[in-house]
Amino acid sequence: MRAAVMYGARDVRVEDRPDPKIVQPTDAVVRVVTSCVCGSDLWPYAAMPATDTGRPMGHEFLGVVEETGADVTALKSGDLVVAPFTYSDNTCDYCAKGLHISCRNGGRYGFDGVDGGQGEAVRVPYADGTLVKLPVAADSALLPSLLALSDVMTTGHHGAVTAGIGRGDTVLVVGDGAVGLCAVIAAHRLGAERIVLAGRHSARTDLGRRFGATEVVAERGEEGVARIRELTGGVDKVIEAVGTRPALDTALGAVLDGGTISRLGVPQYEQGPIGPAEFMRNITLTGGAGPARAYIGQLLPDVLDGTIAPGHVFDQEFALDRTPDAYRAMADRQVLKALIRP
Amino acid sequence: MRAAVMYGARDVRVEDRPDPKIVQPTDAVVRVVTSCVCGSDLWPYAAMPATDTGRPMGHEFLGVVEETGADVTALKSGDLVVAPFTYSDNTCDYCAKGLHISCRNGGRYGFDGVDGGQGEAVRVPYADGTLVKLPVAADSALLPSLLALSDVMTTGHHGAVTAGIGRGDTVLVVGDGAVGLCAVIAAHRLGAERIVLAGRHSARTDLGRRFGATEVVAERGEEGVARIRELTGGVDKVIEAVGTRPALDTALGAVLDGGTISRLGVPQYEQGPIGPAEFMRNITLTGGAGPARAYIGQLLPDVLDGTIAPGHVFDQEFALDRTPDAYRAMADRQVLKALIRP
């Protein structure tokens, strides 16, 4: 099969790889219908040291079950399924708590002999515990929004849930990437009344307004904080959907004492400000990598009936062989989120 | 009047100070019946640079109202009152949310011309918004437990509340100081089933057991984490009542993915580990300086009817003139918490 492999910074190649086969009885092989490039793929794309072996890329995909192992009972060949961005057994203590991201038997696509999603097919471990069957046809117009459940939409929802967003809230979302925009959808869906979106790419913040943002702040740094405070007087709940220190500083500057910052962007720092000042202010830091598998079932009805349409974050489609162009376009910020079709 | 003033590290003096008088119409002057030394007083006692002017000490006290300003309506001369460890107007937006520690007009005893609590009398700003009237006589045997509402007991309660402790929980409390021990009381009071207390001073951990701790871990560092994990398999909720990096590391090592660490000890660090590892684990960091004023009313009935008796943390009494000895004894860990009587 053809699949995308990263060999180092700005070095993504589409090449022939062995066709996936069932290895464990809990495996399924999924023929990919559509996948995409994640904002988090851009971190290794910017900085991964060169390697001879390469790393299969992609962790968001949707496809048709082609083959199942002997122990797979909930799925059968021909089922259309969406894959959360990590696999999980759905039976361990963490999965039982809804924290599938920490599954005792879980793991990441592209590691440990598991294929990446940016390819023609994927062997999915713990298929019953991982994949969610979709009640639509493989040519449904809803496919982009269903694919968004793999990661960006469920991640945005994780931010809204962990920030404790409810009816009437004023919320700040820092970052106008696909996760930030999906966090706007999620905050709106949970009843937030005012949603301030901090971002400076007008095409993206315009989409954010369609998703429910009531105000946009394009200024950054101290100026951005001042503007947010001027608009809102400070906010109780912040979703930080970037992962950089400046984004965290914006969140800390805008949040009121006693407020909550939920982080969705993978931190690009090891240490951060949790000293006496933040302590005296009673700031809660929460969020993290979202348990997509736990949320897909909750959000699916709203995608199916059109209440939410996170698929709008995909603003350009690429054939699989053009995946390197998709990375380049996203890294250069010409494309918000690239959808890939094998 | 006589009052304790700190002039530098290990330099506390009891000296003559001007008698407090009403300055603002919202002030009250309180004649101190009993006060105490706080664990947090030991940080400046260890490290405060020498100063000529000195800093009046003490922020926990209980006393009799002697005089009130023209605008004070809820209190009158002769009332026995307990003071939360900061003053607050009880009317601003933060106070309305129960976050009196962040009061827009609030402040700290011993700063900005306000007396400290370790003295014969205190001018209390925003007396109506700060002081809580106590329905007992000034010679009540409950006085130590009522004094504990000033800080340690309400702070411990803040940890239990922000950690989200409820019925049946397994909780780790890191630190066997007065706040850690009161956090044990608070966790027990909110229904925790297992309370593991990490501390190595057996007199203190024995008191912790009386307060509700079900297990004690005396080991520290990695050994301590291993022991806690062996006992519990990891915990969902941790109250960190020390404030040092090793204490935070113990909390991080013992907490399960998706768990919550509530910090009650003022951090003795500016930056801490909130990088990709903690992010992937979905650790929530919460807590902070507790809004004592918000909690006194909730806890008071339980002190009055003997359900909780946090006053047991006071293991030695000192006359006011012996306050320097009280500091020394606490710093040298001969005394857990010193009660002072003018």
C-alpha cells in the first residue's frame, strides 16, 4: 500500500509499505476513506531529527473495515468506522473512567509496528475498543465532520468539558487553529454565551464566528490581554489551544482569580509558571490530551443531525500522494487543515 | 500595646507599638484573646532580609471587639470574633463568588499600616466583611479549634473542596504540618474512605490518624511514591500541603492519570513541571490560598458541636512575650503549632 512516512524535518514521503494484516485476534484492518494532517504533526515536521527508518504519519482517519481478527465481535467487514487518535482496549480502569487516552493497553498510530492513518490502510489494535461504527454511507457529505471526531472536535470538547463550561458562561479560546475552532463549537454547544476567540488569521477567526465566537481579539501578548480584559473584565474559563508559552501567558493574563485554564495544545515547554503568584490567584490548570473515544458517542448525534459541523475546518483536499504538499501548505499557514484521500 | 515584629531571619521581637485606633469608618479594633504562629511565618523567619522597620507578624487571631467605626453594623463592642487570615469587604465580585482571598479591597495583616495578629490588639479593616462572630464565651474550651478556622482548618477544607473530594474517595495528603493535618480532617469530613498521610514525624502522623488518616507513609521521594502506589495503586486526588518541589513531585508520582492535585502550601518555586508528560496524563493542578472567610460559616457548626476538633494541632501555648521562643520551637520542629496568649 501507499502511506506517508516522515524522515525528518520538512521531509515527508509517500511510499510503498507492506499491506496491513491481522496480527492479534483483537485487530481489524481498516481501508482508509479519508484522513488528515494534524496541527501536532507540524511539530515533528518542524523539528524531527533525520532518521533512516522514518515514522508512519497520521492519527486521524475514517474508513471501511476490511478484515477482523477472531476476537473482534462489535465490527464486521464493510462497516464504516472512525478511529480516535489513539487506540484503546475500552476495558481497563482508565477506559472505564472515560480516560481512554491513558489506556493500559493503548498506543499511538505510527509507533510499535502500528500503521499511521495517512495511508491506504491501517491495522488497528483493540478494534472493538477503539473504532466507532458510523451509520452513514462511505460517500456521505458528513464525512469531513465525522473525521473531525477523530481528534480536533473531541479535543475541543475535552477543553470545554474540563474547563467546566456551562450555560451563560464567558469563555476565552486562545488559538484559531482547528482545535481552537472546534473548542469554540464545543463551548457554544455547552451553552457559553460569550466566546472570545484570540487569533489573528481572519479567514480562521471568520470561521470561528460561524462556529459561535462572539468576539475576536487579533492582538497578541500584553496588548491582547489588555483587549480581552477591556472586552470582558477578565474571564473565568479559558481554553488554551496552541501549546506555546506565549499562549499560556495570554491565558494567565486574561483569566480571573479562581478561574480555570484548560490546555489542549501539547506544551512546547517542560516547565511553566505555577509559583506563588498563580497560587495566590487560585488558578486551576487542567485539560490535556483528550480521550477522543469517550466523546465520539456523545458528539455523533449532533454531527449526524447537523447541529455541529466541525468538518468546515478542512479547507483543502489532497490526494494521498500529495501529502507532502499538505504538510507544506499547513506549515506555511496557507491551509488550516488538510484532508487527505487515498 | 505589645506586639511581635520580625526584623529579619530568626529575629522576632516583642515590643511596644501604638495602640490601634479606628481609622476608617469600616474598621473595628479587636482585643486579641488568642493568636498563633503559622507554618507560612516560618518562610520569612528562615530567610527574611534584615530590616530596620520590621514587619508586624501574625494573621490568625480571635478576640473581642473593642471599638467599631461608624459604618460597622454587624458587630458591636464585646462580640467575640474570629478573623480570617486576610481581610475582605465581602461585597466585591470576588467575595460574591466566595473567593475572599482575592477581594478587590482586601489585604494582609502586618502590611499597609494594618497590625499583625501576634499582639494585644488589631485594627481590622472592613470589619463587617471580615470578622465572624462566635457564639461562645471568651473562655470557651473550643477556642483553639475556633482559632484554627482563621487559617489552617479553612485552608485544609479548601484543599478538600478544590480536589473534589467526596464519599468513598481515596485521598493522599502530602505533609504532616498543621495544614496537612487539617486537610485530613476535611477529607474525612467530606466522606473520603481512605486517607493516606505522607509525613515522617510520628507525633504528627499519630494525630493525623486521630483525625481520620487510614494509612501513613513515612518514606520520602521515590521510595515514598512507590509505597503509596503499592498501598493504593495510585490515587485520584492529592492535597499537597507543603509547598516544596519534592512535595509536588511526590504528588505527581502518586496521582493517577486524570487525577487532581490541590496545592495548599505556598510554592517555594516559581516554575514547575507542566510539560508534555503532565499534559498527556491529564493532571489537574488546582488549589491555592484558601478563602477562609467563605468557609468559616460552613465549618463553624461542626466545631461547635465537636464533630471536628482542629484545635488539637496546637501542641504548646506561649505568652505573647515569648513569641520569639514560639518561632524558634516551630522552626526547630519541637512544636507543631504554637498558640499565643497576650
